[in-house]
Amino acid sequence: MTPVALGIGVVMLIAAFDDDKGGDFDAPPAGGSLRIGKGGVPPEYAQLILDAAAACDAGLPPAILAAQLKQESGFNPDAGSPVGAQGISQFMPGTWQTWGVDGNGDGKRDVWDPEDAIPAQGKFMCSLVKKGKAHPQYNGSPIELALAGYNAGWGRVDQYRGVPPESFARGETYNYVKNIMAMSVEMAGPEDAGSAGGWTLPVEAPAGTPYHQRGPMWSSGYHTGIDFVVPIGTPIESIGPGTVVTAGPGGAYGNQVVIRHPDGMFSQYAHLSRLTVSKGQKVKGGTRIGLSGATGNVSGPHLHFEIRTGPDYGSDVSPIPYLRKRGLKI
Ligand SMILES: [Zn+2]
């Protein structure tokens, strides 16, 4: 297709989005930026991915779609698979029948054409995220559930009431979800690093219980963050620039704060004794958000800290690589 036609496609997409949302752009969905080029998305697919994510009103970060494309096909539009999956987004023919779109308006719904496949992937994923949001009792965040549904079919997600366990299909779906959640951190844009106050550790203290340590005291069966062992009343800071999306009681997490960063990722600070920010507040790296404590489900005073791809429980990723990528020593 020509660049002119691509331009028209983008304009129409934005116009359609505007109509749907009544022009209200005040509260964008998860959104987020994209690492383009080396170590990230091939430049020729970046706009397609950003548009596909923006077209979803359920909160679908472009970094998730990008990590999914890398996992599915390595960004290869000619990719096939032994079981018959086709193209850059690895649609099965039956799924393409339902979800395939003519994204570039050339009169064909072509599974081998990224300009059709990536918008279709976004549309399908968006519907799966909505299904995930409709099942908050399932094991996994809406995005994890959506990825599992994309890989194994939503019937399996219903069957297992969450992301299928490692015992299902020799771990294929379990690892698919895990890999994409981890890769999405690499796929998120780094341009916010160092701006608007830079990045800092939430507290200067040794890290205790590591990420993914297994144990019966966690509802997920493993530790979803890292712990910093500090006495009650220790000042806790936002690790980077962002907007407070949660500030208040959070069940087993006690008093918690969740901050959305410009890269579309979220940081969470739990078991606080006192909060000094409120929802909607803009913060910088180093802004004090509260004091550490022992509220919620704890065995002693500490800061529980998570990095997430979404605002809610179950979208956690390993915090250490995320922090180190921002120049922090931990
Ligand atoms: Zn913890």
C-alpha cells in the first residue's frame, strides 16, 4: 500500500475512535509507549501496533501487542506453524474467519498482510481483555487472561478459571503468557527514563523476599513483588514520574499506592502505615508517597513493591530488570 493510503487509514481510525468515545481523551486506557528499533519493534510495524492498541477502549498496552508479535512470529509476516497458524500474528484460519479485518482498505482481508493482521490481532485481544475484565475471580490479570485466550482459546480459560496451569499442553500456554508479560517490559519505550525527576528506588534498604519465591502465604502461590525490610514509618518514594491511580486500602495489600508511569507500566507500594498522595495526583521520581508499615496481610513491617503491566493484581513482572534498566543499583 502507499504511504498516502496508510495516512488515510490512520485518520479514519482516529475518527472512529473519536466517535466512539465522544471525543473524551481525558482518561486514556493503559496506553503506553513503544520501544522502536534495536531491541524493540521493527519501525515498519510500530504505527500499526500503536494504532491497534489505541483502538481498544479496554486498556491494551502497545508493548503487550508488540511482545505478542515477537513471541508469535518474531515479527515475520510470512511465518507459518506446524498446526496451521498464519502470518505475523499467527491466526488460525477459523479465528481469522471471525476476526480478520481489511485494515488497509485494499479490499482484501489478508492474514499474511501485517496491515490487516495487526489491527485484527488488536481487535481480538481487545475483546479478550473485556472477557478477562468480566471474570475478576479468575486467576490472572485481564491481560494475562486475554493472552491465554489468544493462545489456547477462551474455552480453556473458562475451564481452568484462569491462565491454564503448567500441566496444560506441556506448559505452552502458561509459558506463552509468562514470556509475553516479561518481554512487554523490554518493548515499552524508554524515553521517559531520566525525565521529570528521574528514577529512584522506593526506599534505601536491602531487598528481602525475592520475586517469584514460592509459598503458601501468597494467593497466587508465589511472591508477586519484592520486599524491602524497613521499620514502620520509613518514607517511601515514587520510583519515577507518573500519576497515582490507586491510593487507599487494598485488602491483603493493606494501604497501597499504585502509580502509572509514562511507559505504560505501573508500580505498586503496599502495607503502608500512611499515604501522602491521592488518586489522580502527578508525582516525580523521589516524590514521597507515604510511610512504610505493616497493614494488610504481613508477618512483619516491610514495603512490598511490584512492577506491573496493568494497575491490578496479577499483572506483575520481575521488578529488578525494570529498575536496573533505569540505572538503579539493586
Ligand atoms: Zn511482599
